[in-house]
Amino acid sequence: MKVTICGVPHEVVECKNEFDADCHFGQICYTECLIKINSDMPDEMKELTIAHEMMHGILTHLGYVELANDEKFICALGNAINESFKVRETE
């Protein structure tokens, strides 16, 4: 699956046993344009995780690095965006 962050395509890959599931469900790698998510989650949680990682990417791309590193803010924004606009694949 691919998603677009500020015009830049990012590959989304599912990984097993790569995260501490109690507190981390995904990760964005800016230099590789890659989002990794835990494959052991329900689809709804995967969507929410993708939205969360996209918020990190958008804010970093726009130069708001301090906000991009604020997990509480990112969680709130990612949840709001995911509930308002469902994450969709790009073709």
C-alpha cells in the first residue's frame, strides 16, 4: 500500500514483532519514505496507526518538527483526521 504525504509517496509495510505493542504500533522513516506498522493489529487500528504516522510526516515536511515530536498532539490530531477522513490508498 502507498499513501501520499505532502505530494511524496510513502510505502506502507506491515511488520511482525517489530514494535513494543504496548506503546508503539508504527514508525515513519523519512529518508526512505516508508511507514512500518504492526501486522498483528485489527484493520481499524492499522488505519489509525497510518493516520498517526502520516501526521508525523506532514508536520515534519512543513517544518513543525517540535509539534511532529509531540506524541500527545500527534495522537489527538491523528485520531481526529482518521475519524474525519478515512485513510485511503493511492494508486
